[in-house]
Amino acid sequence: MRLIDRYVARGFLLGVLPVFLLLAGLFSFLALSQQLEDVGQGSFTTGSALKVVLLTLPRQLLDILPVIALLGCLTGLGAMANHRELTAARAAGLSPSRLARPVAAAALALVVIAFAAQTWGIPLWERSALRLRAEVTQTNVEGTNSEFWTRTGGRLLRVGEVVMGRIPTDLEIYELDEQDRLIGLIRAERADIVNREEWLLYNVTESEIHAQNATTTVEDRRIWRSFLSEPQLENLIQPASTLSPGDLLHYIVSLENNRLNSHPFRLAFWQMASIPVGIIAMALLGLPFVMGSLRSVSVGQRIALGGGIGMAFYLSEQIIGHLSMLYELNPFVAAMAPELLLLALALRGLHRAH
């Protein structure tokens, strides 16, 4: 039985690999064509565009990994069905639910890889991509590995470091007159970004500098009206979907402790948590098709079927996510509903095949 388990798991993974490579190539081409439009702006070069594509590709592939699992199952195990190998396994006494075990185990290996990438790889790669994208607006934004500077008119902002991808720390806000002389300085320990126009500063020291003297005030917290444009803000903070699960959870706790709206980030967290469920559900969903009336169809027909199901799944996720944001629906239900429905359909299909 172990030999058959390994053989079925191997067939599944050998089906996943070409689908993964094909979609990686397609997504890379589409992303590169978009990035090349900015070549020549600031110091953004063709090399920068290629690096941005490579750094952001893992995040895009992670979003469609459940669809890749379905297509991999349909192609890999479909080839085994065409060669009557699955029929032989069933004749040896293996039920559809028993054949689902090695498929689920192989899908679990994909889950482990996805979790490792989301936790340790993607946040770092996305941060590097943000730095490269900042080259497009290099006249307005400068940054090192930890420091961020931006200027608009007579106002300058320095951020010492961005922790958890979204919390600016060690802030200095300078105000200059028409002769570029310093007339005001605000220092803050950290900030929560309420929205693009409003930041909540903590442990604030404000100095107003006059010709003869300077006055200083200290506050525990205060609202600061940000002057950053949308592109400048995008170059500073990472989207919620590119943070590690741990950083995202800590950020949610920080927002809720300060009575700020955490709904978009709770939704992003549960969408992240739903990916493993989606991978396993989609992998199992393919089994009833390759063991049922579609076991002898061509590879092209299987890919068309898997693509249709995958597109419907992806669109339903996007629609439910937007509805959740619009009407503040429960984030857990909004994120998990499509995956749990697919898992129920997969288990139902396996039961009927049995």
C-alpha cells in the first residue's frame, strides 16, 4: 500500500510541476510588460523591472496555488487514469477515499512550502520590490535598507524603520520656510496609519523654532495630517497580503488596542489562512473527476474543466472579499466560505465515487 501511496502522490506532484511552471511563465510575462512601462522614469531600468517581477511573482503564484493543485490533480492523476493505473489500484481494493490520502499528503507538502514562503520569503521579497519601485519616484523618495525619506514642498518626513511591514517608527517631520530654514520639528516614537491622510503618532515631541527662541510641547499621542501621496505611501508600507501571518496578527492586535478599524486586516489574515484549506480542497476535488465519467477524456479537456472551476473559485473569492469590505461581513466567514464549500463538494464527490 505504501508503494501505491507514493506512486499516487508522485503522479499528483508531477502534474502540479508543469502547471506551476506554465503559469509562472505566463504571470512573469504579463507582469514584465506592465513594469517595462516605467523603464526610464527616475533610475528605474530594465534590470529593475526584471527584479521586481521575480520578487513579486511568488506572491501572485501563492494566490492561485489552490487552482494549480486542481489542475495538477486533473493532469497528473488524469494521465494515470488514462493508463488504467487508477483502475488497477481500485481493483486491488483501494477505495476513492483511500486514494485521497496520498493526494492529501502531497497537497499538505504544498501547504508547508506555501506557509514557509508566506512567513519568511514573501515579506522580504515584497519589501525589496517596494524599494526598487521607489526608483520610479526617486526625486521624491529616498531610502536605505531601514531608513525612508520623502519631501513635498517645505515638508520632509524621515522614518527610521518600518516594523511588521506597516508600522513606521522613529519618525521625524521637518517643516522649512521658503529659504529652507528649519521652523518646526516633530518627533514621534511610532505611528499607526489610520488612512493616507491621517496618522496617529505616539510619544510626540513638537518643537517650533522662532528667530529668538524655540518652544517645545510633549504629547502622548496626536493625529498628524500626512502629506504623502498614494505612490509615496505605497513605497513606505507593504500591502496586508504581503505580510507574514505573525506580523499581520500583531498589527491587528495593535489596531484593536488603539480602537482603530482592523476589519481589512482581519479579512487579509483569514484569506491567508484559507489558502491551505483551498489547496487541499482543490486537490481532492479533482479526484472524483479522474475516477468518474471524465477519466478517459483528453488533457486539454481536463485543463479546460479545471480552468473553469478555478476561475469561478477565484472570482467568488474576490467578490465575497469585496462584499465583506463594503458591508463589513464577518472576515472568517467571508474568507473561508468558498474553500469550505469546495471541501464539502470534494468529500461529497469522493463519497459518491465510492
